[in-house]
Amino acid sequence: MLLDYSKEFIVSTYLSGCFLIVPVWAYKSVGGFCERYFLHVEDADIVRRLSRVGLTLHNPLGFVIHGWARGSHFSFRQSLSLVKSFFVYCCIWGFKLF
């Protein structure tokens, strides 16, 4: 695979939490992860708060292989957690994801 080094960082509206790098000062400035969420949508929430201070950049050269287990597809408890977290997110941010 050839890498295109001409690509620059891209300002993004959503960054996946499976590989999210945040400087400590930025993490503290937005209050860290919200404890109202458990396991789901906490990445969407913190990225929205980081985007308010212009800190949501995507590096198109990097990639991560994520062991996506789909736990909520097989567990009622995790499915319930997902629904609850999404409801909390929507109560805070409205019903628009991005």
C-alpha cells in the first residue's frame, strides 16, 4: 500500500473512541468523559465538546484495526445500556447526532 503524504489533517465532526488521542490539557478543559454514559456514545459526547474548542482532527494516514465484538447484539443488558446512553445523549445534545 502506498501512502499519500500530501493528505493533511481533516477537521471532523465525529471521531471514534476506539482510538482517540487527546492531550491531557484538552481532556481536562472539557471535563473529561461524562459519567452519565456507560460504554456507549461517550466518544460522541466528548468529541462534540472538544469540537467546541477546535480539537477534532482526523489523521487520514493512520488506521486502527478494532476488535468490534458487537456485545450489545448478544446481551440484553448491553442493549439496554446502549439505549439508555443514547437517550441521555439526546437529552443533552438533541436528537441530531452530528
